Amino acid sequence: MSEIPLLEEKPLTNPEALNELKKVIDRLQAQGVPIPLLLTRTYEYLKRFSKIPYEKVGEVKEFLRSKGLREESIVMIVNICPKTVDELRPLLELEEKVLETAVAEEIVNFVSQYCVENTGK
């Protein structure tokens, strides 16, 4: 089995991963290749647990970047969609600073506008 070279490595949110996996599945289907069970199950998982529509992820990520958050923290926030500051705080463990409560509340309020449970159903 030949190795596929790694071109880029970056953390993806569930909606971004779902979008990329959908492209792969569509390509395989167009070629008449059976979809492996692992891809199907991963697709179903991502579809079920993506909490922000793919079209809105960029907007949310940009807002979180403007607050000085690291990419890893941003991905966790998008994937989990914390509803309270207490739910947000553990997701900020990778940050080198402690966010003020007002900023944390602003983040929760902003993100909650975009969160929809089970967008893939």
C-alpha cells in the first residue's frame, strides 16, 4: 500500500469535516466505488453532531479569532456550542490567558445565535 503525502494539517470543525467528507463520498459514488463502512459511519456521526451550519462556520470562527483565541479552542467551541460560561471555560484550557467574564459571556451569546442541534438530520 502506497503512502499518501501529507500536504497540510489543520484542525477542522465537525461541519468542515462533514463538508470535506461529503466531497470524497460524492467523488467515490461518481466513480462507482462502494463507500467503505468507516466513511459512512463517520459521515453519519458528523452529520448528527455538527451543531453549526457549514455556511456559518467561517463567520463564527472569524469572531472567535477576533477575541484572540487559538485555532484549537475555536474548533472545540464550534463543535460543542457551549450554552453557558461554565461550559465555555474548560474549552479555553489551551489559552495562555484567562478571559474576562464579560468576554466569555459575549462569546457564548454570539455562538449560541448560530448553534442548531442536529443540523444534519
